[in-house]
Amino acid sequence: MGQRGAVHDHVEPLRERLPHASARHLHATGIPPALSATARRFAYEAMEAARDAGAGVTFDPNLRPTLWPDHGEMTRLVGDLATRADWVLPGVLEGEALTGRREPEAIADHYLSRGARGVAVKLGAAGAMLFTPEGSWTCPPFRVVTVDTIGAGDGFAAGFVSGLLDGLDEEQRLRRACAVGALTTSNKGDNEGMPIRAELDALLAADLPVEGTR
């Protein structure tokens, strides 16, 4: 039996203990699976339950090597979880670690070829790129006073998921994700900089066009 099937067999007993999914969307990350075998099994089952219920699934690898006993196990399991999501949100270095590919386009193709609906590759101070089977979009960085970069990835994910739930198109969704990620860096801590709507709207009013191709 293949590696993916073996992991699936381990999580199957959890299915009967999960309530029927009623949420519209599930956002998962690679941190909980690092914490325990139980959390790892639950991550697989929660993603499968969400997909079975028709909910969207986003996945941020959030690689934390210090939490894993083995680097190979981290990349194998987190990489496998990423292929089960509709939308994958890796940083460019995370993408390289998980796929062995360096260019954002190649990282995205790794997941798109495995059924992902889209891949948003975070480029740090250079902004971010979004890829779907229909095209690609690039958002330059927003100009903010950076105090602490911790939490920027979580802010990006929050903006991206809220854009999905609000029905924004690819360009608007990428801009919102980049804007929330940028604003999150304006305060110390991992969530103190999360903006209120007025702050987000003010930054989005800045003239930072998203370049896209279809």
C-alpha cells in the first residue's frame, strides 16, 4: 500500500467520532499535526470531513522544524496534507522545502497538478503571487511601518479566507490577503496587528495594482 493510503488508514477510526461538518470553510495549518499523533490524525480527518461536506479547505504549511522530531517526517506529512486542500498558501521557502522546486510558478504547478483550485505563494517583502488553472496574479508589497513580522502569514491567510467567503475575485482576494498580512506586521505579536475593517479599507485604497494574466 502507498504512503498516502497508509496514513489514511490510521485516521479512518476518527470518522465516526466527528460531528457532521456544517461550516462553509475550513482553514488548516501544519502546526497542529506536529504536536501529537492524535492531532495529526484529526487534521487528516477534519480536512476529509470538510471536503465531503462540500466546504472549502485552505492550508498553510506553517513549517516549524523545531516541533518535529524528524525533518523528513515533517515534509512528508505536511506535504501530503497540502495536497488535500483546495487552496494552498505556502511561503516560497516552505514551498521549496515541500516540493523541491524554487520558482513560485513551479511550486504552484506541483499543487495545481494534484487537484488544487489555487496556490498563493507568499514572497515576504516582495508581495505574493496567486496561481489558478485559469491564470496568475502578482501583488506588490503594501507600504507599512513594519514592527514585527510574526503573524504576517496568519494575517495573509485571514485576508485570503475572508476574501473567499465574501466571493471576491482573484485580484481582490490577493490584495486583501497582502493588505491584512502587511497590517499585521505593524504591531508586536502574532495577532495584535490584525486590522479592523476601516484600517483594511484605508490601506486597500492605496494604488497598488495587481498584475494578472489569463
